[in-house]
Amino acid sequence: MLSAHSLKHAQCMDLDQRLYELGARRVLVTGTGPLGCVPAELAMRGGRNGECSEELQSASSLYNPQLVEMITQLNNELGSDVFVAANTQLMHDDFVTDPQAYGNQCIRYIQTKHHFQ
């Protein structure tokens, strides 16, 4: 019997394979962003100082590398780099920790004032 994870993995692989058969030759597949930092989750699960939910952050940290592995496997089967995986959580973390690199001076002020990290 297939686990829910294995079934979902197989469904995603089938969808990606179908996109390729329909002519897709460059597809960006994004992982999850910082799930524990979504405003609704912050309101329900966040800490007293606005910290992100560690449980959900951990879940996305587990999911994103598996997505990259799945995309790599599919590209190997196709013999071409059709699917490109983007780890949006790492992008978000980079933006928050170094906003000046992106031309945003306001983020650092808000983080400092409200003690967000």
C-alpha cells in the first residue's frame, strides 16, 4: 500500500510528465515558502513576540529538499532540465536577513523595532 506521501509524489511526477508531453520545455516549480510565518499561522500558532511556528517551518524545511530531489529525478528521466526547482523559503530567508541587498532599507528598521528575526 502506498503512503500518502508516496501517492502525492507519484501524482506530482505524473503531472510533470504530462506537462512535458503537452510541450512544456521550461517549467518553474516552487517549493513552499515559510509556512510558519504566514499571517494566519502567526495569529494561531506564533509565539508571543511574533515568532514563526517552528512546527510549520520544520515541515517546509523537510518538503523543499524532497521537491528538488523529485525534480532532479524527473529531469534525469527526461534527459533534459525541463523542470527548475525554486526554494522560496531560502529566498525569503535571504531577503529577511539581508534586505539591503535587495534595495529595501525599511525591513531592517521594522525587524529592529519589533524584534522580528
